[in-house]
Amino acid sequence: MRWPVSVKWTSALAALALVLADLPAWASSLAAWRITRAGQLELRTSLDVRPQAFFEAGSALRGPRVWVDLPGAPSRTRTVRGGGAVREVRIGRPDGFTTRLVVEFAPGTQLDPGGLRLVGTARDRWRMELPGLANQTGLGLGEGDLDAVSRAGWDRESTFPTSSTPLSADGLPVVPRGRFKVVIDPGHGGPDPGAVGIGGLRETDVVLDVCLQMARLLQARGVQVLMTRTSEVDVDLPPRVALANSSGADLFVSVHANALSMARPDVNGIETFYFEGAGAASRRLAGALQQQMLAISPGTPDRGVRTGRFFVIRRTVMPSALVEMGFLTGELDSRRLADPDYRRRMALALSAGILNALQDRP
């Protein structure tokens, strides 16, 4: 028999920040976990997720299990062998949208489901007491940096708002509905903020806002969109490529913002990269994106369409490009990228570039 474990928030900030109900959370929201020697299951997640915890009683031959489901699928499934009271911990993917962390205990382990509570201690921290397990053998397992600096006081909606202007795909190029699939890759994320520029403007925040709007615009034009992340989670480069290559996507676009030095605010400009060995389709995609970005950025230097060997465009099998929307350390670019309305126009521009490239597809 199994039943849900109570989930409780101790933070008043329980509302989800900027959720896309119609987009799958492809990247796992589980950042780190451990079972402490004090008998606690601790989790670090992306901000404002709502994990669900469950318990299943054991039998004579099998011990009880506790598992937690979180949004987003892990890049790989795996099993961590334990000992003593904890037989093993499994990270699974029950579907393409969920991470499942299962703690399987040894036969004979006694757990009272009435005493199990998954408690949110911050917007990205969770703890479950495992009564009676303190100081038993087999504890001390874990993965990831659970003690990374928390950003629990950060409120995306108030400090990094998206544009208040309604987002509309009217005027964007038209392609056959349901025919194309595109992967959008917001660079960096989670503990990796990418470049940090004037006024503390962070690359991860800028690109995620632009990419989430791009996804909505492309979906409005009937394009299926996959995203390598939809929230502030850490996704390594190989899983981004693996998602794209296994999806059968028609195009892959990685979105970034540049940086040089705070001492060089005079350096500004937009550039787009493609892998030379990828062929003419990647070059055309890069050109279409560059053209559209420059059209909404008067005065910004054109740094051109250039070849590059970035992992995500070198290892993807479909036409791919990597855009740098401007310099966060540039006086002109940073002021624009900090403006929600400019980021909306950038999302429209990049969506137009993608749609133009799709029109050229055979």
C-alpha cells in the first residue's frame, strides 16, 4: 500500500515564478540530495518547485520506500548503493517530465508514515525527518552540492520582471502548423549565472526571459518547442545536446549574452556563431538570426556571423546557431538588455529569424 506524504511550506513565497503551463520542464529541477547521518533526507531544487512525496510500506522480503517526484526529467537514470538501513537510492525518470528520487530501505526497517513530512525550509530547500534512523549505518549518501549558496530571498517577478506589453505573434513569418520542431537552449542556469555585467545584470536571467517568450511565440505559430531548461536549474552541456539530438528537431538555437570587462563599457555588439562543419543550413540560420537582432538594435555594432566551436553547436546533428545578444558589460547593450520591453522585442526578433530559417527548409 502506498499513500502521499504530507508536504508543508515554511516559506510564504509558495507561488511559482513564471511558469509555462504548455511547456515541458525538460531539465530536472533536482540540483542535489543527501541522507544525513542525523537521519534526514535533504534536497536542493530549483526555485519554487512543488515536489510530491510518497511512502510505500515494506513486506517480509522488501523494505519500505520513500520517493519524491519533482518537475523535469534527469539527464541520466542511476542507482547509488547504500548499506545498513538504506539499501539504495535511485534517480529515475518515470516519464519525460518528471524526476523521481526513490529511497529504498532494508527489509525490517520501521518507518511511521504519520511522522514523515517533506518540509520546505527555503524556496529551493527541502527536508524530511526519517524518525529512528539517526546514526544508523548506511547513512551519509548524497549527490551534488547541497550547501551551494541559496538564492532564497530572490523574487524574479519583482526584481527581474518580464515585459508588461502583451506578447503577440502577429506579424511573424508563417510556417505550416505542426510541421516543425525547434530546440531552444537558454545558456547557463542555476549555480552558473554566466556573465555578470553592469548593475549586476546576469546572463542567466536575461536569456531565460527571452527564451521563455520565444517559446510562446513559436508555439503560437504552430512550431513544437523543446527547451533545455525552463527555470533556474543547472544543466550540463552534454544533456542539452542529447535532448536536441534525440528529439528529431529541425533547428537548435542557443541564446547567450556576452561580457568583456567592467573597464570596457565601450565594447558593445551582437554576433551569431555556427559550426563550420555543420553546412550551409547552419550558416543560413545564423544569418537570419543576426539580421533580425540587428533590426531591433539601432546603433549596436554588428560583430557579424562567425564560425565557432562551441560544444552545443558542434555536437548537435541539426542546423544550429549560438547567438550573443549583446555585452552585459557594454554601456549601450547592458542598458537595453536590462529593459523588459527590449527583451520582448529581442524574443520577437529571434523568433522571426527562426521562422524565416524554417521557411527555407525543404
